[in-house]
Amino acid sequence: MRFKQWLVAIIAFSLVAACNEPAEAPDMAALKTEIQAKEDAFAAALKAKDADGVVAYYADDAISYGRNSKPAVGKAAIKEGIANGMASDTIGRYDVFKVVDLFGQGNMIVEVGSWETLNPDTSPYDSGFYLSYFEKRDGKYVCVRDMNMTTTPATKPAE
């Protein structure tokens, strides 16, 4: 349910923003390349277990909505959650992220992306989608909010 609420909030925000003065339309092809490079750097940092490299993606005031957890508020909390996840990974799985769609205007961009977690032998482990909201600050886009979900069906514990 939170995903739907977040999606509605993003759509409402986009509609309100559309009512403001028209902003210069960004070059979406160039922006897609820029955002994909951010996703590739994020994935490389995760694989290298470099929590500082991962959080470079985020604004200081970012909020990250992960699966099965409370939101991580602020860069320090996001880094702590990522570092904990890295410490608990003994298998060596890694992630691949792909920009599926971008929309927005001016200094505000929303990315819809897909992710896949692969086993060390490159066989699939899990996959899903994410939304990332970026703002351009000090000349570069940083993630201010993100949320992800898995497409793997939930399993009930044995009763």
C-alpha cells in the first residue's frame, strides 16, 4: 500500500509542478545516459562493498523506502542500512540496475527503473522495479527519494 501512496504523491507533485512556470525541458536522452551512469556506479559500489560509494547517489536529506523495513531518513541512516546489508552478504550476489523511463521537468526528474540481483554464477536470484526522484543541486542530480519492490512472489512461512 505504501508504494501506491508514494506513486500517487509523485503524480500529484508532478501535476502541481506542471502548473508552475514552464521550465526548460531537459535533454532526456542525455539525462537517461547520466542517470544510467549513476545506477551503474551505485551497482559497482554495492558489488565492491563500498557504502560511501553507494551513498554518493543520495542527497544529504534523502529518504529511502526499502522492502520490509522502515524508511531510512538521511544519508547517514541510508549508509548504515547499506553497510549492514553488505556485512551480512556472504554469498557475493550483485545487482544490475536499468533506467526504464524518465519524466519530469527543470530540476526535478523521476526515474522508473528495473533491477535484478544475480548470483555469483550470474543466475537470477531476484528482480523488481524502483522509483527514484532526483533534484538538480549544485549542478548535478542527486536522489532525494527512492523506493523499490520485488516481483518475486512472497512466500508464507510454514504453519
